Amino acid sequence: MKRSFIREILENTTNETISFAGGLPDEKLFPHIQLKESASRVMNDAISFQYSTSTGLDSLKEKIAQFYNDSGFATSKENIMITSGSQQALDIIARYNNSKDITIEAPSYLGAMNIFNLNNMKQNVVNLNTNGCDTFMFNASFKNSKLAYLIPDFQNPTGYTYSKEKREDVANIVKKYDGILIEDAPYSQIYFEEEYESISKSIPNNSYHLGSFSKTLAPALRIGWIRASKELLEPLIAYKEAMDLHTNGLAQHILNDYLEDKNNFLSHKKLLRKIYKKKMQIFTSFLNEILPSFNYTKPKGGMFIYGKFENIDSSELIKECMKNGVVFVPGAEFYNNINSNNEIRFNFTHCTSNEIYKGLNIIKKIIGD
């Protein structure tokens, strides 16, 4: 068990540091005025300060369920559990599946790998390609584990997106072995070209679909959720109760009020997609100009650009970069016991154009590119 490198970097950066490290949204885009108005209304109702139910505020669960229904994925409030971010959702599911084997992508989300390690879950890795995981490897692994964790939409850290064919293949494999898929989807609404159907839609009784408002609205709310069948959700409730009784009730009421006008969130997500696409284009344009030897795949959404240098140890490079006021995440952090020392994950959503230009030039100077 190791600490999150990203969290450590966040604790050791200053206002002067140019950070391409954490998956931070652009705070200038937070709908803070609307959220402030919602908070003001909520504060006038004493019930907002009361204990809540373990699975979450009914009216908020109904609104989240409607997101799924709008996309043709039949869902009711009984299929939703509100959690303290999708990180807690992962923890609840992992505790319930304690000591089982689990099939994951390589590379994968560090926060999930840490949770699986903490719960003594053996992680069997399958290679990840630009259009999704190696389904031959996935089939061989899932046949034994019958439990998998995947991030099909603009994956963290790679930014890769599963093709429609790969999604169908994974769904068929899960059904064939009657196993369970944990589908993590915090970036699914931040698409630049097209929206993809979740794998879970094809296997509603064999999946946990995880969502979050952290990337699309405001991380400080710490509101995430699990969408699953009633049969899969029921045994998780006791674990949720043991952790925190219920997710922050005040935050739930504020979010519920904000979502009363459906167009608020729809307009906000449309703005995010427009601006984040532009930020990605700026970042890749500067990458091509300043660091032409960095080999990467342009993402179709999300928050990250992932790639590699030839013959440069990114774990050593970050040490020099930190001394010079710029940070990123070395790719080695996203693997378990696999040497991949020349890969890098860059976040493109948080920095300004000037910061991107300056930060990449600092890296260029250090490596002599």
C-alpha cells in the first residue's frame, strides 16, 4: 500500500507551481453562483441539517436515475446508492468482495489499485490498447476472477476510449461467465466527439456503474453514486452504514436543489465539453511544438493526455521538474509491479494557455529536447 503520488504532489505544490498532475477541473467553470443560490435556499430549511438515509436522499436518487432513463438505461431510485464520491463507492464494493481476485487494466487508476490492495484483492492485469482492453486476455482472466474493474470512457490515466465493438465483447464475456463488472465512469459526460453507451446498459444485472459529480460539477461536494440491480446493492448497505451512516446531507440537498432545473446541468456540461476540448487542442498543439519527441494519443474526451518519451526515465524527470516548478505524474504510478519508466500522464483541464506553454518549455529545457 503506497500513498497516492497525486495527493502527495497536491500537498507539496505552491501557487507558483505549474501542475499537470491532478485531475483537477477548472474552478473558473464551477457554477458557483447557482450553487450559492441553491445553498441559500437549502439553508432556510432546517430539515437539510438532519440525518439522512444511508442510501441517499430519495429526490436526488430519482434525479440521478433519470439521467440513466434519458439515455435508455432503465433505472429507478432503488437502483441508486449515493456515496461520498466514487472513491467511496469503490471502497464499499471492494470491502464486500474482500480477498477476491479482480481483473483490471494496465495501466489503471491509482486510487482503485490502492483500494484493491488494501482489501487483499489479487489484481490480474490485462493490456490496454487505444480502443480498449485486450479482450483475449480479459476473457482468460475474467473466466477465473469473475470480477473486473474497467474505465471505458476516456480512461484514467491513458485517455483511451473503448470502441463499440470492445464494449460488446466485454459485455458478452461478463454474461458468459455470469460475473460482475465494476464500470467506473467519472469522465463519461466529458466527451468531445460523441457520447458512448455504457457497458453496464447491456448487463444491468451483472454490473456496478459508478458515477460522480466531482469532474462535471464540483469535487468539494463529494457526491458520487453506484447504479446497480437491487440484488447487488442490498448487501452493500451495511458497509455504507458502517463507514459514515450516510453521505453529507447538506451537500446532497444543495445538489438536489441545483438539479431541480434540469437545464442547469445540461448547459453546464455542454460548456465543459466545449472549453475542455479547446484546452486539449491547445495542450496537444504546444506538445507537438515544444516536445515533438513525446509520443501520445489524442484523447476523445476526459482530462488526460498520456504518452511516453524514448530513453527518458519519467520517475527521475519529475524530481528535476519539481525543483523547477512544474509537475506531472510518471506512468509508473499507474502500474502494479511493472516497470514502465518512460510514460507520463498530463492533465490539460486546469492550467491556462500561458501556464501550459511555460510548463512544457521547462520540461523541454530539463530534458534538452
